[in-house]
Amino acid sequence: MPIPFAKKSRRNIVRQDAENGAQNQRSTRVKLRPRRDWHKRNYLAEVFIPSLFTKRSGDNLAPPEFPVIQRGQICITWIGHASFLIQTREINILIDPIWSKWLKVVKRLKKPGFEIHHLPEIDVVLVTHAHFDHLDRRTLRKVAADQPIVVPIGVGNLVHDLGFHIVHELDYWQQIKLGPIEVSLTPCYHWGARFLADLHRGFGGFAIKLEDRTIFHCGDSAFFPGFREIGERYDIDLALMPIGAYDAPTGREVHMNPEEAVRAFTELKAKTLVPMHYGTFRLGYEPMDEPLERLQKAARDYQIEDRMLVLTEGKPVVV
């Protein structure tokens, strides 16, 4: 059983027993070596420097109008990038929160959907991996209020000192019950190093069971065969799928393009697709508005237009 820890203690990271859903087989980790022809394009000149002179879009002055949630309802609010607030009548869950205006030197080009002080009380925080656009220590320190946080194995030491009640580390397929919800870590095809040297850190997505439904947050992932197994293990109602940053400066296949996201969605056998990870930071060569345009075309090609839910940052939707 996890034991609550004193805030000043460093012994606050709890790992689940090996038999708690974990398996020895792990997803393939994306190699860090860039593609041979990566240097033929200039990311600094084409993307990075122009982004510095681009005015941030978005207007987050008005507080969000969170609805009164009835039993059996789920309210989902896209904050931007891969950040979501998921609410039921009993619990508020925050996933991959980032309110920072910069990823070190990379400029945020779309403001968050609302200011961080407009957040309701958060009961649980989930972080999919240690990359700076998903694990933002500055944001996490502001939202930490002695609640639990769930991270992949090897990531706990990055968040243990930020003010959380307890840190739960999960390996693939492990699950943990936190009040009315059950959270499982799912495999993906990505990597989890905060810096180049710390390849021990885990990475993945989350399957969240709540109100007799399951929400799947993919985290970051290139397309891989594991989506089919995830769909076999979970009856997914909402699949939050990344569709941006697919034209990476290194040429590596580290994220799905919109067409691959739709293919992954079909293999998951999910009921509704919610796109994410686009329109906030320009992390690849593709234009900011291209991912959603390609996704809408792919949805028409796959005849799933009526199963796609495109959210606006800061606008709560009850599903």
C-alpha cells in the first residue's frame, strides 16, 4: 500500500508490484540518430527564427464556463497542445499540463485556453513522459496541492519535490485505482529522455476508466502495431490522438501524421477521436494549420467524420 510522505521527504515515489499488470515485453524505443538527409533543410532559418517574431494567437482573458456535471457525464476541456482537464461529478483530472510561454528557447505560438488560476481544484495529475512540452515543472509546481501524480517508471524523481502528496510510477499495462478512477499506462512508440543521456525514463499513454467509460490519452507516439493491442484490452470511448510535429527537424519518425492518427484510431476501435498536439508549438516543419486540415480530409476518406470531436482551447464540452 502506498504510504503518504512528508512534503520534505525524498522517499515519495511508489512503484507498483511487478505482477500488477506489467509484462516484460516493451514497445520499441525510437532511435535518437537523425535521418541521413536531415541537414538538407535548415530548421533554424525556416521555423525557429520566424517563430520568434510571430505574435502569439489566442485570447484567454475570460474564465472558462465549466458546466454543472451530472452523474454519468464527463466534461473534457482542451487547454492546448496535449494538456486536458477531464471532469466528472466526483473528480478533476489534469493531463500533461503546460502553461509556460516557452519550451526553453521554443516559443509558444498559441495561448492556453484559459489562465492557470481559473483551474478548478485538481484531484489527480497525469504526465505521459518527461519531454519539456509534456512535463513542465513550472506548471506542475503551480497546480500541486498535495494530490497524487501518476507518471511512467523512471520519471518520479522529476516531480517528487513539487508539492504532490505521492508519486505513483507505472510500467506498461500496470494500473492503479485512485478514488473513482482507474489509470493504466499503455505502450507507445516514442522515447522518454529529459536529456539525451537519461534513456532510463519511461514513456507511454494513459487509459483512464471513469463513469463506466474509458478515455485514452495517447501521449506522444509514432504509428506502431501496439495500437491494436490497446484496443483489444480497453473499450475506448474517447481517444485523444496527437496529429502534429510529424515533420521533425531530425527527420526521425517520432510522431504520427494525421493520416496515421486516423489509422491508429481505427485500430483502437475507439468511438470518438479528439485531436491534440497541434497548433500550440511549432515543433516540426509543417505549417501550424496543416495538421487539422489533413486530419479532416483523412476522416472523410475513412468515413469517420461523425466520430471526430474537434475541441477549441478553453471551451468545456460535456460528452
